[in-house]
Amino acid sequence: MSTRWYPIYQRGNPQLRVFLPNFWMKIVRPAPKQLPNVVQFQCSIEMTKHDIKNYLEKIYNIPVVDVRTKISLGKFKRDVGKGYIVKDDDIKNAFIVLPKDMKFEYPNIFGDKDGDEDQEKALDEAKKSFKNYIDRNKHRPDVPSWFTI
Amino acid sequence: MYLNRVHRTFPKLKKIITRPQSQAALAEQNEYTETPEYPPILDMSLKARKLRERETLYQKIKEINTVEEKQIALNMPRYYGWKCVMFNETRNPYNTMPLVQYYTRSHFIPVDKLPDYYNDTEEAAKLVVQEIKALVEEAIVIENEGIDRDFPVTNESSIESQKTNALAQSIVKQINRIITNNLTDKLDHILSSQVDIEPRHEAFWFVGGVDPPLEVVRWRKQYPWLKDTYDDPIDRPVQYIGTPMLTLRGKLPLKPIIPYSEAENPEFKVPQFTHTPKTVGYFETHRHGTNIPGYWPGDYDEFGLVSYHGRGHIRGESFGDQDNLEALHCQAMKASFGWLLAQANYQGFTTYNDLTYPLVTQTVVTNGQLWSLYAYQLNTIEMHNDKFDSNPKNNVCFGTKPFKLYDTIENGKVQGLNEEVLKMLVKFYLNTPEERDHDMKPYLGKEEQVVADIEDDNRRSWLEARYKHLVANRPKHFLLPEVYLWEKIYKIRFNTRFFEAKRRPFEKNVNPFNRRLDDHLPPYIPKVLRQYPRSKKKFETTYYPKV
């Protein structure tokens, strides 16, 4: 569903614009720990429980038993440079209950940290050589690196 | 004359000036023993000290004499009430059975007929059913077709469910009337029993072994000495609230279904449910914990016989037949456990002081046509955080699937009345309570068991009023403490108002919700009302239990 109209003529380019739907859902790692048959999504704040249910059932053929939603407050942060406080958008969290014999585990996308020992080693080496380079040149600032014996 | 009485005016002088006598008079005693006597070696780690603190609290509550004072004592740590998981009788979200079983520590046994415990009354029940069959049929027809029901509709649940419950309640009232009328001259316990219509059933207890919420983990992480305890389980206060359509209660308790020693049978297993209750769909509110089994402490008919509950909340097909069946089981387990726990509290046990004998109740969940019957034995009520894994006892619930009492009503006649169902129901009434040969109230006083037994007029009336006010759970006169959102943003999250005086509780590092129940000024006594001739007592006495 989209609240935008189908491309009406606009002057200028590009003439063909892509209109994305207002409804979107993003799967996230659940917090706090949920039951194995519960999946947490973040979704468009305009979506109602019925929309969420239809979205998953009609597009992805997922059997949805129950939907619980919660709108959580966006994060506050201090604007870098200006110093005043700004707020992120609120997020709608949807907890989808699947039939109890189904299981969903949030995948480990980036793999285990311990697995990449070689990579870490290489990174350490690089760090060390960079530090060497800085130490070597600390008494001659503003001199380009190629200007050396 | 000692120092010309100067020491009265300057009391510190007394310490400086040595005693005039050479030695204090000492009674002759030998402080040496054959073998050295050392004080016990105590574990002084933080965990052990906290555990000892809690154990003294449990002991203090155990030693309190009256039921009401014990209930106030349970609520002493929280002025604004506990943050309770609300366990409503009719709230059964999807897949709630594991949670309900763990929170009530109930092992559920599905059965097709009542357990063998009821076999003695088989013949008597058959006779009674033959006598009342026609009356029951007539009552069902009249309640279904002969009455144009008009009842006040509330917004709390759907109209459909309220209609179902209203019809069920009238049928239950009729059937209860028919059965009790038939049995009163045969059985003493029916003659003397009391019928309550829509009584107030509330129960409060602590459940341990539940994952801590994120806020608690975050709080623990700020203290390095709590490093090993980040994920330690915490206690959850749980409040059950239910309204049966009708209950029967009497002076004596029912016989145990299984012997009390069986309570520790490892076959009765209740798996631990560690997820936070929010993940299933149970939410929390601040309220004082209450234990009310439908009457006030001191009532003589203090043991339940049967309770009838409506099933209007069962939602058509939405979660499927299997889940609806489980919802019924959950409702029955909650209702039975809640009622028995409240009864146990009136016997002087609390969530901290475990039962010393089993209690039994019988529960019926019905909409007039479908009847499911449950028999529940309460063996333990102690499942708080210090005991959840060391307490081997479990409660046991026997439950049937819903049976149809009749098929249809055609031309003013009931078709296919199921006598088996009626017989099972009659067996619940024929189950005769018995006097137990042990002390029923080991943790209550000998003279004072309820507040009404207290002789001191002031103390009695104060405790009575305080107890009733506490369990009424009325809103506070003043608004609850609150951190406003602007404060959260501009004072807590970002320190943008550092120049302002720090007056709010969060700025003084105080959690207002940790205020104790007795942490308030007692009522002021105006000068004209103070005792003659002269009294400096400005505030009235309070009689909070000392825990």
C-alpha cells in the first residue's frame, strides 16, 4: 500500500520515479528474550495489527497466531556541533506469535568473533606498523612520508 | 550527693569522671568451660548476608499472631504496592499453559473420568441423578427458552461473553439449588454449607526463578560487586483475581486426593518457565497484594467445596480448539490455586511459610451446556526465589475435557441429557469433608488468631481499618510519584539544567517506589483533643506489624 499517487507528471527529470510502499517490516533480534515461537519486527508506525498480520500471511505465507505491538520511544541524542538535543523517530515493535510447534532463531549474520583469528592478527600487525611510522616521524611534523632517506 | 547533681544537667560529665566505687558488684560466675565455645561461623558474603536478612523476615512473618497482620506484613516493604504480574482468571493468551503451570506449580493430569478417589460415591450418585434428572432438564429449558434475560452490560468484556456467562450463571444457580435441595437431609456438610454468588477471589504470592527484566540487569551492571549476579533470577509478585459464578464452602476441609507424601513424587513435574511474563502476554501493575477467598478472616466456613466458573472468554475458533482446551485448563488451575492459596493464607500460611498439610478443591468451568471438571490438590505455596529450586513439592490438578450436558433443546424438551456428567457433578457434592487430626493453624496465635480476637480496643480497631483499607486497593489520595518526560530528557539523560537545585527524588538518588508502608506521618492529634492535663503526643499511634 502506498499513500503516494501513481507518478503524475512532474516537470524536470527524472521522469520515471520509483514509489516505495509505506508498509515495511524489519526483523530484529528480540529484546528481552522471547519464546522460540515469537518473532520481533520493527515496522512502519502506520501499520495496525491487522495490517501486520495480512502483510506476513499474504506476502510471505507465514502462519500468524497473534500479534502484539508496542510503540517505543525514539532515542534522544545531543546534536553534534550545535549542542541541542534531538530525538529519533519512534519505532513500532511487532511481536508475532507463530504456532507453538514452530521455532524461529535470529540468525547470527556476522559469525562468531572468535573465528577470525587471522584477520585480527593482520589488523594488529597493521596497527603496529602504523604506530612505528608515527613514532619515527614524530619530530618532523608536516613532512610528507615520501620525503625520507 | 554525686557531683552536686551536675551530672544531670551535663550528662557527658558522667563519662569523664571515674566511678567513686572501687569495683562494680559482680555476680559470681564462671565464664570458662571445658571445651571452648565459639559463635557459629557465618558466611559474610553479600549473597549470604542478604539471604539471612530475608530469612529473618520470613521468620518474623511466621511468628505474627493474626491473619490480618500477616497480610499487612506481606505488604510492608512497598507503600505504593508491589509491581504484580496480573493473573486474571479470564486472561489466557496463546500458549499460556507452561507459564501458568510454573507460576502455580501445578502438575496437570488430563483424565476422562474423575480420579479413583470418587469411586466410593458411585452408587449414591447414581441414585441422586435419577431423582434430580427431570428437575435439571426442566431448569435448563426454562433458563434457555423461558426467560427473557436483561442484565447490565459492562465494557470490560465482549457482550457475547457476558451473555454466555449470564446464562451459565442462571443454569449453575438452578442446578446447584436442585442438587443441594436433594442432598441437604442426607448430608450434614451440604446442610451447613454456605453458597456465595460472585464472591471476591484474590490471591497473592511470589514466584522465583524468573529472568530479570532489562532494567534490573542495567541497574546491577553499575555496581562492580554485583558482577556475578547480573542474570540471577528475581522474585515476581503475582496477583490472581477471579470471580466465580458460585461457590460452596463449609467448616471442614476435603480429604486429600493423593497422600501428602506423594507431593514430592518426581513424576509430578513442572518445568521451569524463565521468560518474563510479558513475553506471553501477562502485564504488571502496582497494587497491594491481597488474599481473599470470598469471606473475611474469622468466618467459620473457611474451606471450599466447589466453585463454578464461566467460560465466556473462550474466543470461538481464533486460537484453535487445542489452545481453547488449554485455556480452560489454565483457567481452572489459576482459579483452584488462587482460591486454595487464599484459604491457606487464612489458616496462617503465607507465600513465605509453606503449608504443612494438603488442601483440596473442586472446580467446574461451564457455559451451561459444556462442563469441564477439575479436582485440585494444593501441596505447596512456597515458590519464591530462595525456594523455587529446592522445594520438591508440586501441586496436582486432575482435569477433564469439556463434556456436553445435553445435545440440543427442541420443542421445549432437552435432547440427550448426559447423565454421566450430572453424576460427576453430584460426586463433587457427595465428597464429604473430614476433620483433620493435626493442627490446622500452626502459625497463628493460640489466643489471637484474627484481629477480632485482640483485646486492646485501639489496636484492634486500627488494625481492622488498616487491613480493610489496604485490601480495598483504592487509589492514593495524592498522585503517584512520576518522572516527567522533560525531566528524563533534560535532567537524567542530558545534564542541561545543572544550575538548578536538586530537589526531585531521582536527583537525590532515591527510588520513591521503595518507600515502606509505614513510612508516613500518622494522623495529627489537635491540641484540644490531646489527653488531659498535658500531653506532648502529637500523632496517633500506629500498630503496623514489626517486620
